[in-house]
Amino acid sequence: MSSIAGQLAALKRIAEFSARLRGHELGEWHTGEGFAQASCIRCRAELRVYHSVIQPEMDGTALESLCSKGDVERAA
């Protein structure tokens, strides 16, 4: 696994966990050169992760708001 692919895989796991805490259920990931994106299958909120040499990033409405159609999981 290349460094970029490994970093994206780790970022996707972190992003999925963060989105799930907000009640989102992500659909299939679509990967491009240096990034990956997915959307909540319930409310269509988007989530993107980016590879960066300096600092990897993630953003999107799935990280900024609760799912309007999902149940929020309680962090234990």
C-alpha cells in the first residue's frame, strides 16, 4: 500500500467514525488522486478527505451537522 493510499484509508476510518457520531451513514467512497469522498445515504451530507504532505485534511457537511434523518450514536 502506498503512503498516499494508506493515509487516505486511515483518514476515511476517522471520518466515518466522526460522521457516525453525528448520525450519518456513509455510502460508497469515491477516490480520486489524493482525495476520497462519500455522502450520507440518508440526508446526502458530503464528506471529503485529502492527502497532504504538510497536513491531511477532512471537511464537509457530514462533519459539521447532525444527520437530519438519522439517530445520533452516544459516545461511550
